[in-house]
Amino acid sequence: MEVQTRHKKRTRVEILGLHQERYRKVRPVPAQPHKPWVRPPEFADGRDGTVDGENVQVPAQEPDIAELLRPRRPLNYVRSAVPTEAQFRTWDAPVQPADPQLLRVGLMGPPNAGKSAIMNAILDCPISAVSPKVNTTREGIRGVKTIGNTQLIFLDVPGIIPSHERITSRELVSKAWVGYQECDLCLLIIDVVKRPNPEIFDVVRKICPKEDIAKAGLRFRMNALMEVDEDGRRELPERAMEMLPRSIPGTNPLSLKDEDRPPVTLVLNKIDKASEMRWVTSREREFKTHGQFDGIFYTSATKSNGIVKLLEHLKRRAKPRPWLYPSELLTTMSHTEQVKQVVNAYIFRRFNSDVPYKFEQQTVGWTPRLDGSLMIEHEIIVKDSVVARMVLGVRNTILQHMRQKVTETLTSLWGTPIDFRIWVRPLKQRLSKSDLAKIGDGKPDRVKAFMSRTSTKENIVR
């Protein structure tokens, strides 16, 4: 054995030597004699050769701070708790301009009429979740638009008509009416493609009823009695009380308003989906037979058509009041609420049936990094493991796509690099029909082994 091993080693050395000689023949290298270093004549006396004969002083190079701070290996971050600044939104008192004007605008309409899309188009910022499903907006969302010395406050509320005969749907309708009571002007947003039901016409007759015959006659007489003063303004003369018909004792005959209702502006949305323009005009005539509106506008929230004219109308209706919010503020929602809105927008678009309505969310981590980015750790809570696997998708493809979309939206919304990480946590473990078919007889030991194997899949997705 020793003889064979030595023979093999000698053979390898010989082969390596042959290869080296063959390489020298193919690529010959000129022989260069080794020259030792010789001190130059100007340095013969140990000097640097300058005039004054001083020794050479090499300036010390300053170290690169960025190179010193660069980590030799990836950093490990410890999860930080969500700070109070991210959970609650605070702002300083606004700087009031000269002649400030303010208008509170309430967005009302049936479910899925495009109220949130209209507000996002006006603010030019996706702060409210938008999806094809009804009742995507579950709570009131405030948006702020500042144009010059005018501040417009928009209140996006759920649909004013219950979409289902459920307790939760009726609670959303009550929130919509609260928003109507707080506004100075109401935008009634209607989908021109969808045929309205009698319930929406009942709402129109309630919030903006048509003028009766007596009030119409009174208005006609008042317009006829108007006189132009020296400044060019039209005013009623002093003898107008004698020329108008007698009224009920204790009431003012010159008053045309019996209740303090905010004016209603009709907004016919989604005109880009209408096949012909005549259907839009017929929808306008249909609503005008049931109510009296302060103005009528055609809009398309997805293409931002008609938004400029609508904003000009709202600016003319603004009242001289001090501002409530700073000019740079877009919404009163906190950062964690904005994260939930962005996640809701994806979930409601991606999943069907009643699955999106049963999700719960919470932000569990808020970690600033040294490179200026922000790591947000979010958690989606579902009822069982079957729904969790449906949310994850095959090989976590759905959740990874959700993470990418939410990261892009938050980065463009806040102007800060965001690293969004998301979890799916089931409240309990449950077997689906396909799981039971795989197990077979359903013995307890097999069920336990299968549950432990599948529960490891519903973990974090980074």
C-alpha cells in the first residue's frame, strides 16, 4: 500500500511539472534579473533633497467616516414598540392667513358610489381605502385640502343606505347621518351606471326636498320686488312687507327656509363607464324630479374628470372662518390608521365573499433604522388556520405581493423608505375537507401530526 501511494504521488508531481513546462513553451516569459533597491543620490545623506534639508513629513490621511460606520455584516434589529406619535395624530395651531375661509364638506351617497375615490382624487393622495365591494369605509375619515386662503375639510362616511339587513350595516348608516349633521355642504355622490332604488330617492326628499308651491310663489314675488341700489346690489325695499301676502303670526314672511339644512350638491360619478351621455342626462332629470340641488356636476374619480370644476364650486361656498388645521396636513388619521387603510384596500380587492369583513389588524412593531428607513411590522388576525392559508396563498405569493404593494404605497405617501413586514395569525387550528381527505381515517395521532406540520406554515413572511 505504501509503495502504491508513493507511486501515485510521484506521478502527480511529474504530471504537474509537465504542465508547467508546456505552459512556459506556449507563453514564454522573458527573464528579468533581480535588481536590488539603490538609494537615490539626493537621499544619500538621509535627507529628502529639499532646499532647507528638512525631513519629509507625509500628511496623515483623514479616515472616511462613512467607511468606518459601514457594518461588516448585516445588522440585527430588535423590534421597537409602536410610539405614541404613530398611534395618535397631533398638530400645532395653524397659521391663519389674511381673510381665512373654511368649509366642511360631507360626502354622502349609497354604498360603493365612489365617495372615497372622489376624496382621494380631490386630495391627490390615496388616504382612504377604495375597492369594488360595498362598505369598504367602516369609519369616518377626514381629509384636508388647502387652496390659497381657503381650507376644505372632507368627511368620508359609510354608505347612507344599508347594504344588508344586519346590525353592523345599520350602525354604519347611523355614522353616515352623523357626518351629514356636522357638514356645511353635502355632496350627494351617485353612481350613474347603477340604477337607484326607492330608498335613495327617500333620502333625497329628506335632505333636499323640492320647494312647495307657496314658497315658489313667494320667491317669484320677492325677485319681482327686488330693487338695485347705488352699489349695484339687489335688495328688497322697505314696503316689501306690505306688498307680500300675509303670513302666519309669529313667522317671518321673508324667510324661505323652514329648517336649517345644509345645501346639497349632486355629483354624478363614474361617467366614464356610461355607454352614452344620454343615460347620464336622464339620471340627472330623474334626481331633479325628487329634490332641489345647489349644483350638479359630472365626475370620474378614476380619471380625475370634473374635479377642478367641483373644487371651484366648493371654494365659492366657503365661509369666512378661521382654519382648523395646518396647511400641510392632509388627513387627521394617525400613521397606524393609514397603514390599516392601505392594507384594507388590498384585502378588499383581492378576496371575495365576506372574508375581508372578518379580518382584524394591528401594528406590532415600529423600528427606525440607521440608514433612515422605517421597518413596520403588521399583523393580520383571522379566525382559523384555513383562512390563514387562503390569505398566504401558494408559497406565500399573495402575502408577498401584498407586502410589495403596501411598501410602495407607504413610501410614496410619507416620502420615507419603508420596510413593511406582515404576519398572519390564526386564532385557532382547523382542518379543511382536503386536509381530512389526506389524513384518511382521522386517527388522533395522525391529526395531531398533521396539525403541527401545517401550523408551521402560517408563520411570519418577511
